[in-house]
Amino acid sequence: MRISGITIPEKKRLEYGLRIIYGVGHSLARKILASAKVDPAKRAVDLTPEEENAIRHEVEIYKIEGDLKRDISSSIKRLKDIKAYRGVRHLRGLPTRGQRTKTNSRTRRGNVRKTMGTGRRAVEKK
């Protein structure tokens, strides 16, 4: 089964398979299946064509994949353009949601270091 250019895995339960689509998480997948009146425990292989079309119709209501990615990037660009605090954090590659940076945020800053233990060198015994 394909929805908006994405192939849903046939062996997985639908409530998990729908999460392959960017922008569809746990609660949205359940909401889509409930409004399409499809059992979440069903697998994509077992769907009838009517059920597939119902799911497709429900998914099209929401903003997903390319449209969602475009919206997110335009929001970030807007923040950068107006030099908002969050936009500046995006520009500098730092955490935008108030996390501490003295420790942590190593992956966001691109600072990958080895952990050192105590920082002192071991003294040799004679």
C-alpha cells in the first residue's frame, strides 16, 4: 500500500506502519484509523481496497511529508530573518529550547569528545 508516495510496510500492524510517513506519529495514526473505521491491529496486506482508500482520504486531510517539511523550514527561516532569539540559536547551531550548554548538547554543537574520567593522569607505582 502506498500513501502520498510512501510505501507502508505490509507485515507491520497499521498503527505502526503509518508512522513511516513523516508527520504521522502514534496519536495521529490512531486518529486516522479510527476515523477511517479500520482496525489498528490489521496489517497492510489484509486491507480491502475500500479501507485503503478510506485511509488515503484521511491522511490527505493532514499536512505531511513535503508540505510539513517546507512549513518547518520556512518557519525557521522566518525566525532567522527577524533575528529572533530562537533564530539566532538555529544560526549558531545551539539548542533552541532552553537546554543547558555547559554540559550536554555535544551532538548539536558538533563537539564529539571522549569522556575522561577524573581528568588526572594515573600515577605509576614503583
